Amino acid sequence: MLSRKPLVAGNWKMNGLQGSVSVLQEIIEGFDPGLTTKVDVLICPPFTLVAQFTERAKGSSIRIGGQDCQAHVSGAHTGDISATMLEDAGATYVIVGHSERRADHHESDAIVQAKAKAAQDAGLIAILCVGETKAQREAGQTLDVVKSQLSGSVPPESDSGNLVIAYEPVWAIGTGLTPTINDIAEVHHFIRQELGLIIGEDAEKTRILYGGSVKPDNAKELLAVANVNGALVGGASLKAADFLGIVRAH
Ligand code: PGA
């Protein structure tokens, strides 16, 4: 892998039924072969579609990932899915610590760290999300919040091969709002610095994605910001044309 080869990851959240494989098919067909050396592309569908999607994506350069995993490998955890199960189903990445999980399921930094570690132990690349709420930004706490999320949730033994950070301001998710280019540059620079304190030199090579209302029409500008190495895309990843528009912004 080229160091810091950008990654565009689609997070489908709780969307997608068996028929949605047609959207994946459109993405596979629309992904220009010339782009494979420039950008990695990942789709994270709901668990129910992971095995089917990995089967369909075989032979293409599209990767499939999960949206969460349990910290344990197996056992009495009704309803949960382990990183090992995701890997077994063909996934190569998993999102951990998304703000919707931190909020809906009260996931602490310690839980997110255990999940990231479990993902890495299972051979997956963990996409670990951090980001401030609107109130925290307005109170000038953005960097403090991001710092404590990173120090509490990044497994120290991570490296650029098994960790991706996603900066997702909570107030920018699904709202159509995005931070200014300067604000994104400031936070991404800060994340790289802080990551260096946790994982060492490999922080230089670790990809830091921006997420929150990335669309085809703002992707070029957002993805050109220093230390932005790709995007985590929610809503716009559900339509092949929009998602491909973001991929092609590279
Ligand atoms: P959005 O979601 O692109 O719909 O804002 C991003 C995310 O939650 O990962």
C-alpha cells in the first residue's frame, strides 16, 4: 500500500436489504480501473449483507467492512457480532466508535479501544471515529475532546496498516453542515500530532478521514485539505452515482 493512499468508505448505517446488492454492483461497474492505484474504496453495509457483498465484490477492488464489532471473540453476548465473524464473512475493515454508537449504546472510549483491538487482532483494519458535538465546538472544546477520545480509544500498539482515524464532527453528520476548511485542517493536523504521541512514527503514514455531510459537490474541496486522507460517507454512499462522484474527486 502506498503510504496514506486515500480511502473512501461508505457507511450504510441501518439501510439496505437483499436487493441493495444492485447498488454495490453499480459501484463495482462504475469504479474506473485507473483509480485503483489512487484510492481505496470500501462499503460497510449492515451485518446481514456483509457475506453477500464480499462474494459479489470478489475480483473487484471494492472492499467490504462492518459498522461495529464486539470486543470478545465469541461467547454469551446475544445479538452481538465479533470481529472474527466479520473477518470470516470476508470483511477487511470495521468502523468502531461511530458517534451514533457512542450515543445510542453509551460506548465509552475504553469500550471503543477494546473493539478496535479486537478488530486488529482478527486481522481487520479498524476505522476509529472521533469528533465533537455542537455544544463542545461552541464551547471551544473541540481539540480537548478529540485529544481525550484518541488517548482513550486508540490501542497503543496500532500501526498505519491496521488503523484509520475518522474525524466526524457530530453536528456535521447528516445535517448538510461542514466545518470550514481551516477548521478541518486544524483538527486533522492536531490528530496526526496526538496520534504520534500514542503510536509513534507510524502516525505519519496513518490515514485520517473526514466524515460529515461529504457529497459529490464538496468532496474535491474537502479531500484536498492537508492531512485529509479520504472520507467516511454516510447518506451519499447509498446512491452509486453520488458515492462514485466522491471517489472520483481524487
Ligand atoms: P453523513 O454521515 O455523510 O450522512 O453525514 C457520515 C457518517 O456518519 O459516517
